[in-house]
Amino acid sequence: MRTTLTIEDDVLDRARALAARVHSHFRRVVNEALYAGLEAVEKPARARPYRTHPRKLGLKTGMRLDNIQELIAQVEGESHR
């Protein structure tokens, strides 16, 4: 089937260069690129879930979690307020 498309100059240059490099017809390169692009749009790749790994940090000697204000004052100084 024939149709008219407007293709950006840089895309056209890349498709022609690829056709020459793989010794194929321009029409075939464009059709394969369209198939690949349509496939990617229809079935986007599933991204792997982002995972974090917990690390045991612990507290420095002399610091406790039972009074958060005191802990912040020890870590950041009294000027944090």
C-alpha cells in the first residue's frame, strides 16, 4: 500500500544509512522500524520494581530513641529548634 508520510530529515538519513549498511531496501528498513516501534508502544517493557536493601545502622553509644528531641539535639546541636 502506498501512503505519504512526513519524516524528519535526520530520521530519513538514519534509515537510508541503515539500509545501505545492511544491504537492504529502504522500504524494508522503514517497515521493520515501524513494526518494532508499534510493538514497543503496544507492549511497553515492564520496569523492574525498585528495591531497597535495609541496613542496620544502629545508634552511637550514649544515644537513645526514647526521647527524639534530645537525640536531635545531640546529633544536630541545640540550634536546630
